[in-house]
Amino acid sequence: MQAILIAVELIVAVALIVSVLLQRSEGGALGMGGGGSGLGGLFSPRGAADTLTRTTSILAALFFLTCLGLNLLALHGRNEKSFLDQGGPAPTIPAKPATPAPSAPAIPTPH
């Protein structure tokens, strides 16, 4: 199951990278189809931007879900016990031995 999720995550990651790189930085998108409305506006400049934005958001959600799935699989069967749940006395910190304070250097006095 984990190998399948890793393969799906790699495919989604590559598709997400491609969909992000296809978008223009000024929001115009790829503009596939040359602006013609032969496909009902799907690949007009505005339609391509909407399609790429929707595809990017779907791929990002899939990437997030596969990451969650892989984390849940990795944590499955793990001992989830906190050290605070252990009974017994609290651990004590050994005291450091007292060391004398460092003395200041002697200042010569004029005679």
C-alpha cells in the first residue's frame, strides 16, 4: 500500500510541477488554441487560465492527501506512549557541586 501511495505521489508531484510551469506569471495562462472559440471557450485564454488553475488546485489537494496517507501509514503500529504517561517519581536533576566564585584579579595599589 505504501509503495502505491509513493508512486501516486510522484506522479501527482510531476503533474503539479508541469501545471504550475504552464501558467503565466501575469495570470494570462498558456492561451492554448490561439484565442479561437472553436472548442466552446475551453481553450480560450480565459478558459485555459481557469482550467490550469482548477487543475493545479486539484493536484495540490491530491498531493496533500497522499502526504497525509503516507504519514498515517508510517505512524501505524508505532508506540504512541508519552514519557509523561509513565508512572513513578519524576526524574530528578542532580545538583552541581558548589564551585567558588572566581575572584577578581588583584589591582596593584600605588605606594
